[in-house]
Amino acid sequence: MEKEALIYIAGHRGMVGSAIHRKLKAEGFTNFIFRTSKELDLRDTLAVKAFFEAEKPDYVFLAAAKVGGIQANNVYRAEFIYDNLMIQNNVIHQSYLSGVKKLLFLGSSCIYPKLAPQPLKEEYLLTGELEPTNEPYAIAKIAGIKMCDAYRSQYGCNFISIMPTNLYGPNDNYDLNNSHVLPALLRKMHEAKITNQSTVTVWGSGTPKREFLHADDLADACYYLMQNYNEPGLVNIGTGEDVSIIELAELIQRVVGYEGKIVWDATKPDGTPRKLMDVSKLASWGWRYTIDLETGIRKVYETESVFQAVTT
């Protein structure tokens, strides 16, 4: 990417989009286009068409999406498939029509079959049944990958797809009703600590294993791939290391300094038993993560305003 290039980051205020923005600014890029969801509804085909015709970005990072944890994915199933399909269809198609030089589409590790062999290799896509609780979201993301490949094949578009593992970092969602497991545990432990609760109840058995990547590492990988990768298919982005939810909860308990007891509610769903990414393809291109899990969680807990706000 040229330093003077015009860059559109869709979803720039979210955890991923804001991390990409920080990374690009640190690398010397200054020419950005931003629109909030109120200013531009990416589900609105005509509005997105008008935006691309007027602005004509050179590069696009498609980080906008409707996201959430197990509960939100399972309850708002229609919204998760409709909103995500509309967002990506509009942005990808208009990027083609307006002559965008390169687009990076961000998916999710939930695209892989529920019982796929571990670690998850890129070639395991579409080899089995998906996890039912987030199937609508996963199907939308699979469609995005295939759309990027189809536009590459038919129109010669340099559209690439990356599949991050579970993410955390600045500007995460800490709403206990629809957040992912790591930010939800941080919020629960923090509130339990400041209100002197004797127990914290966590969904599931705690036995599933998950991999976590700091958003700043993801942004670094996105920048690296935008500079170096121009191939069809998808690329996993992760650490290649995972922990059980029990281990994660205990780590967060230590970071927060909560001294109560963790209670596991086994009547609630666990989700996919394990989701560890095979990152050998990414490693072969010369990239590796730098922020270990405990360091990343401590940084988030010490700096995120939501934890300061709750205490006042």
C-alpha cells in the first residue's frame, strides 16, 4: 500500500477496525475515510453504492460486522445472517465496481466444522457440520470468503480473506448479554470484586479450549498480509496456542484480584469443544504474534475505561 493511498476501514470504531487504524497510523498512513454506522448503514445497498462512487477508496479493510457471544448468536439468528450478508455483499461488490486495488475481508474461526480435527487447517472449510449456536454467523462469513474468491476468479479483484481466532483488546464489547467469553469474564470478575460478591457464575463446564489473540497483533498481521499476500482462499490468524475456559477464568481472576469462588453452570451450552487454529500457513509467510495472553489481559484491564467507570 502506498503511503498516500486512500484507505477505507469499515468498522473503524470497533475493536478490530480501531486496531487496524492505530497500526496504519503508526506506519505513517494518514489518508483515511471513516463513516459511523449512523452515517452509513452498510446494509443499505444504495447508500453504500453512493459512498463508493463519491469517495473511491484505494484500499478497503472490511472489519464491520454484527458480532456477539454464544447467547447473542443463538438468540438473534436472523439478524446475524442478514446483517452480515448485507454488509459484506455491499462492500465487496462496490469495491469491485469502484476499482478498489485491494480488499481484506475479516471472517472468524467459527467458519470451521464443530468437530473438525485440531488444530484447524484452512482446508477444513466446508468439511462438516457447523456449531449450531453460531451457524448463521458462520454461514455469512463463509459466503464472504467465497465471494472474495469468486470476484478474484471472474473479475481479477485482489480481494483476500483472513480468519482470526478469538480476539480481545481495546474497544471490546463488555455487555454481559452479548459479549464474548474473555471480555464477559473480565466484566463479571471486576464487578464481583468491587461489590464483594462471594461467587461468580460462568456458563458451561469450563472444559472447552479456546485460543485468544490481542487485537493489536491481529492488526499487525492484517497490515503484513495487505503488504505481502495476494492469493485466493483464506489465511488463519492466531497464536497456535489455546487454554481451557477454566484456565482462562482463573487467569482473569488473578489479573482482576477477585478472591471469591468460580461456579460453573453446566446447564448452559459450552459451544464448540475446541477451536485451535493451525497458523503454519501464516508462519510460512513470515508472521508471528508478539503479545502473550496474560500480558494482553493485564493491559486491557488496566487501560479500558469500562473498568474505571464501574468503580466510580
